[in-house]
Amino acid sequence: MSDTVPTHLAHWGAFSPIVRDGADGVDGHADVTAVRPSTSDTAPSPLLGNLVGSLRHPLRIDRPYVRAGWLERGRGPDRRRGEDAFVSMSWDDVLDVLADELRGVYDTAGPDAVFGGSYGWSSAGRFHHAQSQVHRFLNTLGGYVRSVNTYSVGTSEVLLPHILGGGVEVLGALTSWQVLAEHTELMVCVGGLPAKNTAVAPGGVSRHRVSEHLRSMADRGVEFVIVGPDRADIPEELSARWLPVRPGTDTAFLLALAYVLVTERRYDAAFVRTHCTGFDRVVPYLTGKADGIAKNPAWAAALCGIDVAAITELARAMSTRRTMLTVTYALQRAEFGEQPVWAAVLVATLLGQIGLPGGGFGHGYGSMADNGLPAQTWSLPTLPQGTNPVTTAIPVARIADMLLNPGREYDYDGRRHRYPDIELIYWCGGNPFHHHQQLTKLREAWRRVNTIVVHEPYWTATARHADIVLPATVTLERDDIGASRADAVLTAMRRCADPYAEAWDDYAIFAELAARLGVAEAYTEDRTAEQWLRHLYEDWRQRTGNPDLPDFGAFWAAGSVTLPEPQPSVLFADFRRDPMAHPLRTPSGRIELYSATIASFDYEDCPGHPAWLAPAEWHGSPRAEWFPLVLLANNPATRLHSQLDFGPYSQASKVAGREPIRMHPADAASRGIVDGDLVRVYNDRGACLAGAVLDDDLLPGVVQLSTGAWFTPVPGTDPVLCTAGSVNVLTRDTGSSRLSQGCSGSRVLVEVARWSGPVPPAPS
Ligand SMILES: Nc1nc2c(c(=O)[nH]1)N[C@H]1C(S)=C(S)[C@@H](COP(=O)(O)OP(=O)(O)OC[C@H]3O[C@@H](n4cnc5c(=O)[nH]c(N)nc54)[C@H](O)[C@@H]3O)O[C@H]1N2
Ligand SMILES: Nc1nc2c(c(=O)[nH]1)N[C@H]1C(S)=C(S)[C@@H](COP(=O)(O)OP(=O)(O)OC[C@H]3O[C@@H](n4cnc5c(=O)[nH]c(N)nc54)[C@H](O)[C@@H]3O)O[C@H]1N2
Ligand SMILES: [Mo]
């Protein structure tokens, strides 16, 4: 069957679903029975398989629910939240109840008591984008406390503006893969180039192109080096050399590279003179003049486990060849996460190749499908969110601290801030009981507020921890416009099934609430969802200034619009050519190897230049005596975060009915664990069950368990035992530093043991 125009878009690909009514679906309703990837996608993602059976899955929320304790005793902190029963309610009644609740909170406590950060990826689609909808809605009521930055790159978003003059702007403008394929000779990948992660891009990806670019690099003989604890983090076809660094020690490794470049005079002195500041502050630290410790390869080898010769030779090789040095996002999603990123900028600056085609610094190649694709200049059709008069915001990963410590002061990017006192949380399109660290702490914090409202299509742990649960539709049940930065394509996402049971679109829910609260017009502007699509499209068409674009009717009939592909680009090319005419937006206009601004904050956990700081969660920590294995808590290969974990592709990866934990055969043997065993993974914060998979791609002493298994605590367990394998019962909820307060969930110390207790049922 021909399928040149796919009829739908997910964050992980363009596709046409096959939806069947009747016997194929649960209860005789329609469901997805197969998914045909877009024929123009030469490397479609197997994640599409998770959509099969997703419309009528037993985990769909069928109708509105209110938590029994909230109904009986009214609003207020409640320890039962998360363990209580739910009572179903009609839409009319639940909307009345919720409208009253919102009116009460806004009238008495004001918008500063409403947390609407609502972080989460929700689904593709520009109009029904859940976060945009909830933000627009809360703004019509008077605003809300927001969150800033992301779980993805929260540390770099704060660091990079200080040292490179831009955060997301820099990350979105990486030198294009095409340029690397033409010019790069050596690509050093700290954290690898995990193929699994290039399946997705926020908003969707209609063609997966990274593997094709990597193939042309390999064909041209580019040499790849992976610096990381897991050899599987780089595609085998690239025949990469593996330098198995211990997790959390990359900064030491990178500083030693810098040491070799400086002491062997292999650095680009001219570039350093004209394009950076702070060289004279960093050199005494590298040589040890500043603190008595030379950051030489012998020093680094003892920390990171890579031998002296390998470090020295790599530094030399990098200085003689066109070298791209890249670090994955995961490196900064950790305590002191600024340091490996800043140290990589240091090394790339010393090499003097920043701004040259194929050389320099990268951050996030292999972390996302769109990183390294030419930067799009077009703006996307976007639902206006109105204005938020509330100025209070928290760094996104500080949510539990905020809820536990109203009024307490904390540091962030050079300023003291104060946590607000939150009474009501409104979440739509995210799953904090998946994405946040140390879930028992989050649960404790979550129980302190008065009211929690969640819109969800599925009974996620977040929905189960809410007071008012409203069933939302999924994208296949509504029309939308699909578009993302990654693509030069706009896709007509077509509704192909009726909403499940009593599920409503987020937009319809907010519109009805707005009507009850007297702000219907401000929220809807008197448009139906269909009229909004038309409006957003036409508004976008006008903004592009491109007279050749079809009108909405023609776009919808054709199924897509394709724009010209942008030209490949080189990060910092203009700055390199003429740093006076094209200065960076840093205080000095140059790359800041030393930042006087950061130094002036006087944070012991983020000094004025990159430095080795020993984190709490690594093999050299005193905690390692109790919990000797370093667990990599990375993003999953078989789904997007927690989404559709019940889907067939994700379920096929489960072992003993739980999330698989990969471990080195030697670590398994010394614990009496064999392949396929049910194991308990634990530390002092919590425990989870997982299924053992033995794999010598991992460095001994390192285990790997992806995020996204649904938090399923066994009632009454303390510390909590999650039967599904949610890694965030183990991770530590602490800011990456006082500078950025980013998420630090990418790594944690644990112990693993065979599970010999009674086997709790696998989650269903
Ligand atoms: N330890 C550790 N923790 C991590 C990470 C890690 O590497 N390690 N990774 C972090 C990162 S990078 C990220 S980005 C976060 C991701 O965290 P999230 O973005 O919160 O995770 P998702 O599972 O994508 O959650 C999206 C939710 O939105 C719901 N949804 C989908 N469509 C709709 C819709 O139309 N309407 C409504 N109302 N809901 C919808 C889905 O059912 C799902 O429950 O996790 C972070 N957490
Ligand atoms: N299939 C799939 N793709 C995804 C996602 C998903 O959920 N599923 N999520 C998307 C999102 S929102 C984001 S932000 C990106 C995340 O992109 P990343 O943060 O880059 O992805 P991770 O898989 O968390 O980590 C990448 C690798 O870094 C390695 N690593 C961890 N700690 C260390 C360390 O201390 N040193 C070294 N050298 N290596 C280390 C891990 O082995 C890991 O596999 O992925 C995106 N892509
Ligand atoms: Mo992310």
C-alpha cells in the first residue's frame, strides 16, 4: 500500500495507523492493530510498535475520578494520597467541583499558590500540546508558579550562557552532521552516541537521519572513540575505540587531556589569545601550581580507570587531527554536572578548532534525533499562552524541595530565591512520578498540598497520586498539526478513532472550566478546536512570509507541507572568523574558560573554572562501601520515558516481568545471580525489582537500568519497594549545583541481590 503522506506523527516518528473496529479492540471498540511507518523514513523507530493496542488498553482512564479522601474530608494535606480509592463522577459534577476549587484558591491564596509548571513531553501536535493548554488556561485565571529549564539539559542551560553566551541556542545550532561527514577526522564521544536516543525529537521526527549520517562518516574513515562505562552507547558499525571511563569521572579524564595539551605545548596559542579568557587562571589549576595537585594523566588514571598512555595518546591524536569532542546530555544530569561540560569546552578551546568545519565542541550529538540537523529558521505554529503576571518560578527539578520547604531560601544562578507556598498543583501532559528523582521524597512532598489535579489518558503513578483525575484523549482521537524543529515538514495529524469511553480533549476540559469560571472567551476566543487549527495554520503561514504555501484547506487535503531544508551550518563559524565583529554573548565576548561571574557567586560546588569535584554518587564515595555498584539511570531504548510502557515493544524487553537491569557477568557471578533472575536493586532511599541481563558491554562495577517503568510501590513498604523497576525510587533528589539546580538523576550507587522473598505480582 502506498503511504507517501503519513497520517499521523508521534515524538518518535511519522506513521499511518491501522485502526480496526469491533472484535480487535477491547470491549468491541476500535484499536490500533498495526502501524505503518512513513515510507519516506528510511530508519523508522521500533517505538512505533508501542502504539498497538494503546487506544483501548485497560490502563486507559475511562471517566473522571475524585479521590475518596478528598471528597470526604475536603481539600488539605493527606498521607493517603497515592494509596486511596477513587470515586467516579460525571463530567458535569466534576467540572463544578473543580471550578469551585479553582475559584476558591485564586480568590483566597492567589495565583502564587498554584503550581502549573506541569513539566512533561505529552504528545506531538501543536494545538493540543498539553503544556501549552494548561499554561494558557491558568493564565486566563490570573497566572501560576512556573518552572524553568528542563530535566534534559537543566545544568547546561544555566552554565552555557555564562561561558559560551547561549544555552538552548547553542545546543540547537550544533555543527551539522553533513559537515562532520565531510570534515571530521576524529570524533571523541564522551557518553557515546547512543542510537536508541536518536529515535525521538520533541514534537516529532518524520525522517530519522542520524544513522545515515553516521554511516557516511564511517564510510569516509572517521575514527570514533567512545569514552564511557557502556560500550553499547555507540553503534557497533562505527568500530569505535572504547575507553571505559568510570561513571562520574569524565571531568578528571578531560582535565588530563587539557594538561597534556598545555604541558606538551600542543594547544593553539593564537586561538586561545584571541578567542577566550581565563587561560591564565586555568593553567595553574591544571599544573597543580594552584592547589598542589597536577591534573596529569597519572592523577586522572587513578580516578577514571583509563591508563596513562591512552589518555596521553588521545590528547596527542586530537591535537593533530580535525576533532569533534562531544558530550552527551547525561553527563550534566548529575551532581556537579557543569564540570564535564565546561572541561570539554576547555579541551576544545585548547585544540583551537571551535568554529572550524567538523571540529570543536558538541553537546548532545546522539542525545536526540534533531541534534546536529541544520538549525531551522522557521517558527512553528504555536498556541499563544497569554501572559503570566506571576514572577515566581523554580528550576524544574526543585519541585519536591519547593513543596517541602515553603518560604525557604535557595541559591540559583547567582541569586537567592524563596520557595512559594503551594496549595494547588495542576498537571497536564507530564509524569512527575516517573521523571523526578527519589520518588518517596516526592510522594512525601506531594502529600502536603491541598489539591492536585491531573489530566491523563492513562492510570500513571501521577494520576494515581492525584485528587481529581480527568481522562484525556490521545492524539489518534483528535485532529492536530504536527511539526517540530527537526523537520521541514508540517503534518496533518488525522483523528482516526472516537475518544475512549468518556475521555475529553484537554482543550475541551479547559474550555468547560473556563466557562464555569467566567473566562470562556479569553480562553477559547470563541473558536472550536477545528477553528483553532485553521487559525494557527493561517497565522503561521502569514508569519513565514512565504506566498507559495497552501492555505489550510489545501494543506489538510494534501496531508502535509514541506519547506525548503536549511543549509548545513558550523557552530561558532562567524565568531571564529571575526571575534570582534561577532562576539559571543558572554561578558568578555569570548569563550570563558574562567568565568568571573560564576566565581563571584562563590559556590563551592561550581567554582570559576572547570574543576574536579568528587560527587556523592560514584565508586570513590564513602557510600560505595554500602552500595558498591554505580547504576546508570539512562533514557530507555524501548519507549519514550514512561509513555506506553505497557505497549508490546516495551513489554517484550521485560525480564521476569520487570524492567531489565544489565550487569557485568563478573558482578552477577559474585552475587550468585544468573541471566533472567529476578533481583532486588536497592539503596537507603528505596528498592525495586528488576530482571537480570548479563552483558559484558558494561564496565565491571557498573549496572544499567533505564527510566520509565511505572512506579508501582508495594503498599506499606518502607523504604519503598517498586515491583516494576522504577529507577527513580533509587536516585538522589539534589540540585546539580547551587548554580544551575539541575536534575541529577543520571547516576546512583546501589547494591543488587537475588530476590528470594515472595514474588509480588508483576504490574499489570
Ligand atoms: N533518573 C532519571 N530520571 C529522569 C531521566 C533520566 O535520564 N534519569 N530523564 C529525564 C528527562 S531527560 C526527561 S525529559 C523526563 C521526562 O519526563 P516526562 O516528560 O514527564 O515523561 P513522559 O513519560 O513522557 O510523560 C508524559 C506524560 O504525558 C501523558 N500524555 C501524553 N499525551 C497527553 C495529552 O495529550 N494530554 C495529557 N493530559 N497527557 C498526555 C503521557 O501519558 C505521559 O504520562 O524524565 C527525566 N527523568
Ligand atoms: N528511545 C528514547 N530516546 C530518547 C528518550 C527516550 O526516553 N527514549 N528521551 C529523550 C530525551 S527527553 C532526552 S533529554 C535525551 C537524553 O539524552 P542523554 O542524556 O544523552 O541520554 P541517556 O540515555 O540518559 O544517556 C546517554 C548515555 O550516557 C552514558 N553515561 C551516563 N553517565 C555517564 C558518565 O558519568 N560518564 C560517561 N562517559 N557516560 C555516562 C550512559 O551510559 C547513557 O547511555 O534522549 C532522548 N531520546
Ligand atoms: Mo529529556
